[in-house]
Amino acid sequence: MRIAVFGTGGVGGYFGAQLARGGEEVIFIARKEHLQAIRAHGLRVETSKGEIVIQPAQASDDPIQVGMVDAVILGVKAWQVTEAARAMKPMIGLETFVVPLQNGVEASSQLEAILEAKHVLGGLCGTMSWIIGPGHIRSIGEVHFIKFGELDKRQSKRTEQLRKAFERAGVKVEVPSDIHVALWEKFLFVVSFGGVGAATRAPIGVIRTLPETRHLLEQCMCEILELARARQIALSDGIVEKTMTFVDSLASSGTTSLQRDIADGKPSELDAWNGAVVRLGREVGINTPLHSFIYNSLLPLELQARGQVQFPK
């Protein structure tokens, strides 16, 4: 397959490198120093099982030059989805489909608003990977997976083709029977973990060990479970317990991109994570006090990172 990775950050870089190593034609869409480094030295990904170096690597910042592709793996931040959808139009042919991997539950609808619905799948992934320097990505832990599927829940040749590509690359991959359930299961995990982690500034190993923060994490998950059911998403009765078991399996040093971005003073996905819980809850009359507190507490730092407020020195 000819696959464009639009946004070669931790997520796009990790999964794109795996696909390239597995023999697929991968074009990395990147910018500035990151793009220059990939072009000059290839894409370097540190993993717990060794280093992956894709060299030479196809890389560009111009979708027009890339031309039409079979699939687009969308790895940009949640607030960049709309802009990315407009920019990727030159790569969208009649059969091209886009797999968004943002942490959240709104990316597919945002893509459908700009691209034809037939070009959009639902998608999610799990990996603790991030850029540590131009052309250089670090990935920790053993939990790396990707899931995607048709938004109307049907089986399709294109999802099976991409599933096989990831399988050849050695990536744990699944096409769920209901991608919406899978998206909300991930949402329940990452938004709760991200919000509690950003508020406490603690890694997962500490959060899950202290009774107080472990309970806080569980209660955040319960709020999202109630919200999902109010929005007709059929999450299972034991999803919170199952997710906490997963939390206990993670590398103790693990953090989320939300936590890292806020700590570094960068714009984050706060609005698409905890903010979305609050916003979507209001739409269906569900109260989400813990996520409201987390969102409201972190909002000043988010606005400072975006240059919308200034803290006195």
C-alpha cells in the first residue's frame, strides 16, 4: 500500500516506521527541523526491542507533491484535525481513506465535515511514544496497538487490506465490530489518565499506587462510562475494572501527551479530552464534576501556552 503519515509525531512516527519496515510505501508528512532531519538521516525510533531506522525515508511537507495515496494515517494533534483535513485534499483519490488516531471521539466527524464521509474511518491506537529531537522518536513499554473500522460497522476490503499491512509489520492490530465502542473505551482510559496525570504531575506508577489518586482515576472513568451510555454507546459493565487492570500493566514511568504538553508549557489536547467530557455531558444532561474540576484547573495553563492569557512575572 501507498500510505501517507500526516503528522510524524510520536504516534505517526512509531506506526509509520513499523509499516515502512514491514515493506509498505510510507510517505512521512512533517515540518521544519523534523522534516529536514528525516530527509537527511532517516527516521529513528527507539523502542524497548531495539532501534528502528527508516533510511532513506520518503518525507515531505507538501501534499500536492506527494499526490494520491491509498490511505492516510492521521497523527496530528486533536486541534489540528480540521486544518489537516483541508491540507490533505490533494492526496485524496476516489478510493483513499483516512484513519484518524487522535485521542478523543470527535475526529471522524470533523473529517467528514470537510472530506466526503466515504473517505473516513474511525481509528485509535495505544503507544507511549514521543519526539525527543528532530527525526528522533522514543517509545517505551510493551503496549502498542492500533484499531480502526468503518463508521457504519460494516466489514470492508479496505480495512482488511490495512489490517494485513499492520500485521505484516508486526503491529498488534484489530478491526472491531463496533469502532464507536472501541473509541469510547480508549477515551475512558486516556482522558482519565491524562487529566489526573496532568493535575497531579505524577506518572502512572505513582497514580495507581496511592489509594487517593487510584480512586480519583477510577471515578473519572465512571463519569465517562455514564456519559457514554447516555450517548447510546454500549460500553460493558466491567469496563472500569478492565481498564484499571490495563493501567496496572503499564510501564510505571508512563505519562500521556496531555500531561507532557502541559508540563512543557505547550498547547495540549485539553479541550478534546477533559473539555470534551464536560461539553458532551452538557449536551445530554450528564454532570461530570471531576472532569469539570480538572478542565477548569488546567485551563489557565492551556490558555497561557496558547498566548491567550499572561501570568505576571
